[in-house]
Amino acid sequence: MALVRMRYCARTQAYVAKRTGDGLSKKDIIRCLKRYIAREVFKTLEEDMKALAMA
């Protein structure tokens, strides 16, 4: 998922450019992206579970 976002998502491409400028390697940037994606997915799952509990 991180690789697809790096190729097609403008927001992620800007992030990659910024982090490359900071001196991170592609491997380190992918690791950071995986963590970010995991946080996004977890947040979405939590929100969905709260919505189910309210229903």
C-alpha cells in the first residue's frame, strides 16, 4: 500500500520529497509511511466500531 501511495498520491509524493530532502533513505521513508497508514486504518476501524456500538 505504501508503494502505491508513493506512486499515485500527490500528498504522499510531497511527503516523500520532503523526507528525501531531510536525508532519509527510501527504505526509511517506506517504514514511516507504513506506520502512518497503520494509524489511519486503526483510527478508521475505531470510528466504525463506535458507530456500530451506537446503532
